[in-house]
Amino acid sequence: MEGAVDVSVRSGAGGRGGWAAGGFTLVESLVAVGAVAVVAVVVARVSGVVGRTVALGRQSSDFLSASVAIERALRADVSAMTRDGFLLVRHEDQFGPRDEMVFFATGQFRSRRGAGPTGLVPEAGAARIYWGHGLRAEPLDPAGYGPLRPDQAAALRPVSDAGSVNADPSNWLLVRHVTLLAPPAEAPRLALDLSATGTEPRTVLETALPNATDRNNQIAGQVAAPDIFRDLAAAAAVQGNSTLRAEVSGAPRFESGMVDIASVSLGHVRAVLLEYAGAGPFAPRGQVRLATPGEPTDLASVNGTARRMIQALPADSDTGQRLRAEPVAPNPLGLGWGVPRTAARLTDQQMLASGVIAAGVTAFDIEWSFGEFRTPVPGSATQSPELIWYSDADGPPVPSLYDFQNAPATRFFPERRRPDGTIERDQDQAIGTPLAGVTQSAVHFQPAGAFGQGLYSCFGYVDNGYPVFAGPDPNIGTSFDEDVLIDNGASSSTGVTAGAAGVFDALRDRDVRARAPRPAAEWPRLLRVSVTVRDAVDPAVTRTFQYVIEVPGEGIPRVF
């Protein structure tokens, strides 16, 4: 037919004409498969990059969140620090930098326990602030799940025990624990019920709840420790057992992790630390100086105050113990519902997690500085003054506290204020010029014979019974008359005489020492805190943050 087009195609080897479907040739198929493979590889790589980016973003977000939480809380706490208390830093490097810090702060503080049966929330204008690591109970130990007892501390396995949940740094919890200083007179009270019968008016609260009276182990209906010092709290006689927590028969203990109230005041802290050596019934005894081991006055030297400060830690860290802490409240449903005290028991469980500020903190290192600058050595590469930090690290550039030659005891140098306001001490001046009063014994203390012993840095008080004299080197002593360092214990201006080999003659010097002013231990000007956080998903990934925080108040108190 005219105009028709022959669309038949030849197909097959036989050459038979007919219709046939089109297809890819082998080359075209290979090209297509290759293209798909390339696209798949590209998509996989893009997805991998996106996944890693998201993971890194999550890591960075988690790290920064932990860092921000730690820094904000640290700065807020240190800014509220009061010189009416003291500052104690415990350096622990036996199982990694796991330092501890205790100081006192003023402000408005409320108990984390909230309102108990009384409907009142304990409040206070002063508190003890503790920073350090907590210990967890073993997951398979039924004793760690309750009902718990605030007056009984669980036997927690320290990090030195292989196989313990605390031995894995991923499980380490950084704790910020605030203990209210709330004596009964300062506890929240309700209006007086003048219609109550009895020898004296009672509050509405006491009329409704006869056992709600404040006492040394109960404040505003909540459990409280009888003292802020562990040894005094353990030795205190509990004022009756008729409390709202009848099952709590002994003195509540800070080690339990459930107690955040002490029924004492900030003035009590000062009175205990400044009592004459040996005056209190449980006053700690200082170490005997090797120079005069038989001298009675040395039995209660300045390190008696340091020993008392150590008792303000919430647990006996030198035996491997710490405050108990948990990432979440353990077993909150297994507390015996229907029991009248269920709410209080639930609060006990929640308290174990309330103070945890960050998990997976593998290092918490605290350094401090007096604001001194190291003068650069002529011809050295570094010609700018270097701020001196003290820590327990060995070797330069950080002086070691274990090395007495590098510790502040041998750094009695006169102050010199720079034009920019910073302070340096002239190391070239001869002994005998005005000095800043700080000694090895007053600032640094290392108890002997304790397992896992740490090195302590103590600031705030010295022994009121005996002025600071003599450091680790018996040939170096200090007189605080005219703030003069005395070489070999001799001085014509003060009348202090030297015994054999330059050792103080305590019998002849007693009157002079009794008249000497009682100096306060020098406070640091700066704190430098280093924190290492481990990633929750990949424990091999860590991030270290460092914060430099100014200590409020005058760096070197003058008492002369």
C-alpha cells in the first residue's frame, strides 16, 4: 500500500520476520550496573559521613552539656564561699585524679528532701559544699536497694576492688553535695498554738505531730546529722528516739548519701576548729615532730586542726570510701507501699541520685594558686611571668606538693604588686624581710599510715593552742611577731632561742609563742579545676575541660 512503512525486523538466526522487544546490550548493562554501584557507594559514603557527623554532634553536645553544668555549678558555689569556714582539698592520684573539695558557703539553701510529713522544707543561710566522686552499690547486692537506713552506711566496694562496679571509670559519678547548716533555732516553724496544754506553748506542728520536735537528728521533720564533723556526729548522743522516722535509731550518716542537713551552725564549725588543742573530748591529736618526740606540746601541733578539717569530708576517703551516689533512684517501687513511711523511704532513694552532676567523669583534678608569678630565667625561651599553680603533680612546671622544697613552706618571699595589680613574690630578697604567713604544716597535711592516703591542702585556720612553728625541716621555724621568718629558730628581736641543732626549745619558747598572734592560713587566689568526661556510647572517647575560678575575698588575710 502506498505510504505504508515496513516496520518488521529480522529476528533470530533463522531470519524469520516478526515483532521483538528492545533490550540493553551487554555493554549497556555493564554501564548501568556500574552506575548503580557508583551511586550506591556515593550514597553509602554520604550516609556514613552524615552518621559520623551526627554522632560527633551528639558527642560534642553531650560533652558540652556536662561541661556547662559542671562549670556553672562550680562558679556559683565558689562565688558563695565564705571565709567564716575553711577550704579543704584532698588530692587523690592512686586510681586517677579523683580529687575532693569541701568548703562553706552562705546564701539561701533548701534541702533536696523537700517537704516531709510536716509540710515544711528545711532551709538554711549557710551550707557545706562538697565536690568529688561518689561510690555506687553493687547491682546484684540486695542490701543496696532498700528500704535503706540514713543512719547506716552501705558497705560500698571502692575502686581498688577488681570486679566492682566502681572499678570501671565509665561508672564514676561526679557529685555535688550540699549540706545545710540548720540548728534547731533556725529551722522553719509554724505559729504557736496557745491553746495547747502543757508546761509551755507548742507549735501547731508539734500539736498535730508529737514527734516532729526539732532535735540534733531531726530538723523540720527530716533526718539530720548531729554534727558536720563525722567523728563528732558519730559520738554525739542522739536526743531521743521519738522522731518521725522511728526506724532511724542512730545518728544519720553522710556516707549513706541520704542526709543533707546538719543540726549545727557555721559558728560551731569555727568554734570546733579554734578550740585549744586537746580541749574537746574528741579532739584529734597531731603528729609528733621527730625533732622533739618527747615534747608534750608537740602532741597537739597545728596539724590537729588539719585532722579536724578532714573530718568534714562526708566519708573516710583514706580508707577508700566515698559518699554513696547512684545514676538513678534504685528500686523506687519496692519500698512497701501502704507503709506510713513510704514517702520518706522514697525520698531516701531519690537522694542518692539528686547530687549527681555528671556521669562518666574519669578525672577531677584541683589545683590552686596564691597568685604568685615565677620570674623568667634570663636567656630562657619564655620571658613572660608564669603563674605558679600547686597540685600533686610531680615535676615542672607544676611544683609538687610532695616535694617540700617546692611547696609553699619554703616560699616565704615578700610580696610585690605589679602595675597590672597582680602579685609576685621576690625570691631574691634575704630572709628577715616582711613575709606572707603560710607554712607547710598549715597548708599541706599528709596523714601517715592510712590506706590510699591522699594529700590534703588546708586553708582557713591554724591551731589556736599553738602558733605555727617549724616545718618539715626542723631548722626552719616561723615567728609571727613582726611577721619575720627565723632561720635556725634564733631571733634577738623576739627572744626565741634555739635548742640543739637549731631545734626550737619548746620549754623556753612557750611564753613567747603564747603571746604570738594566731595567723590564719593563707587562702588561694585562684582554683583551676580539670574535668575529663567519657562518652556514654564509646568509652574510648574522652574530652577534658579546664576552668579557672577566682576565690572570693582577699587572697592573703592579715591578722597582725
